[in-house]
Amino acid sequence: MSRSDLPGKHHRCRCSETRRGDGAGGFSRRNFIKSIGAGAMAVAMTTAAARHAQAQDPDENPPSDIQGMVPVSLSINGRAYRLLVEPRWTLLYVMREELGITGPKEGCGRGECGACTVLLEDIPRYACLTLAVEASGKRVESTEGLLGPDEELGPVQQAFLEHDAYQCGYCTPGQVVAAEGLLRKNPQPSFDEIRIGMSGNLCRCGTYNNIFKAVESAAKKQG
């Protein structure tokens, strides 16, 4: 079917339509004012972005005059961050996009897969369902924070490596953090308790048996 076959008399494409102004060049006073406004907005947004980026330095206080943003103080993996966030921003978004902490993964985005699991005051939480403002003033840990002082693997991470408890690896950071949270609450869980404790994290590769064995091994070594 061609355009001429469609009903109606006029079929102009709005995306390419150009309106003529009052002058011979087609540039009206309205368009001129709009262009000035757009330029001012672009400058304001650039300035706000620059101030926001500077606010991410943990040694500086963030500016408090960017409309719609609120200050938060985050403690992530032992490091303090003071920055401005929009109230709707999730902890996952702030960690990955604003702070460059990429251990937590964006999976389902609705609290079903567990790839974004972090520890909030030692309790496993889905970072995609946790607002950054909720985590303000609280201790947050991701898989990066479980490394030893010399960047060596932590006990749970080492157990996952030894028991081949991953395939594609995408869910592994969340699995490791969930296991760490489980063992902090229950250092010597039974096999059934491990299965229940890890049930909030999905492995699309189906490596569950190895994951359970890894958690069991880590519990024995820590015990």
C-alpha cells in the first residue's frame, strides 16, 4: 500500500515539515525566541551536570541548589560518597552510572533475578528496588567490597571459584553477595537452609548444585 492509498487528503510527514516565518528566510520571531530559550537551557543543564560531577568527590559537600535533586551520604565498600541524586534514582543506578561500581548487575530491573544484590547493613537487598535515598547513612557492600586487603578473593568468592559455581558469570556477583549475607546471619547453615537462603537469586545457566556446594564449603572454612 502506498501513501496515496491511505485515507484522507493530506499525508504530510510531521518530522520533516517546516513552517515558514514572517521573514523571507523563514525564521520567525517565535523561532528566534525558542532558539534562545533552548540555548539557555542547554547551558544551565551543562552547568548543573558539571556541579553534580564535582559533588561526587567524597571530600566535598555537594551543591544544594540543583532543582529536584537531594543530597545523600553513601558508605559503599568502606568508602564515603556525598552526592546529589534524584529521589527516583535507584541504588543500582547510582552505583553503576554515577559512581562506576559495576559489581551489581542490571538484570530484570524488578526484583526477581537477584543479579543486583548488595548488602545493606549486612542484609541482602535488591539494589534495583532500593532507592539511593533509602541507603543514605547506611553501610552498603557489593562484591568488590568482599575482596581482601590485598585484593585477594574473599572466602565466599574463593569457594565459588573452587566449585565452579558459575557459567556465564552474569549472576555471580549477586550470588556471592547473597551467600555472604546468608553466612553472616547463619554461619553454619544446613543444606536446606542454603537452598532457601539462595532462592532469591536466579541462575539462568542452572548451576545451582555447584552454588549450594560453594556456599556449604565457605561455611565450613569460616567455621
